[in-house]
Amino acid sequence: MRENQVAAGTVTGTGAAINVVLGFTPRYVEVVNVASGGRVTAKWFQWMAAASAVKQAAAGTTSVITSNGISEYAGSAGVESKGFTIGADTDLNVSGEVMHYIALA
């Protein structure tokens, strides 16, 4: 893995887990849904448990979620398919709503 890799993009929510392929395993991921009743943000660091995140809801409350958050995605075809998974959090991954992300290696 090369150091200092950065990926940013958008993905449309499905309400189900979404694998985002980057070509590297991120150490930090931030996902923002600006359409979901204001703004919902989830942040994940590599030492956090799979499917967890620090989530800030549209109401401004911050909590640590332990399911349906963000996880590393190892893929099945080697390095090209590495990335992260956005879980089925009902505030963040809303079907039809666009989420923006940034991921850092």
C-alpha cells in the first residue's frame, strides 16, 4: 500500500450495506449525507471495530454506533477491490439519498 492515498466521491444510498471499492484499505473514512433531514456524518478510524462509527445526527447529537456503521472491505479479487463498507444505518444510508465520502490510507 502506498502512503498518503486519498479517495473522495459520492454513492447513492440503498438502505442496505454498500461496498465502496478504492484499491486500498483506508485508515480513516468519513461519510456525509447532507439530504437526510439536515446532515448526518459518520467517521471511522482503522482501530475501531468493524461496523462502528462516530455518528453525528442531523439534530447535532454525537454517539458511537456499534452496528451498521463503517467497515474495511477486503473484496475478493486482491488489492483492486479493497475499500470500505457503509452499513445500513437508517439515518446515514437512506435509499435514494446521495452520500459524500473521503477515505485516507
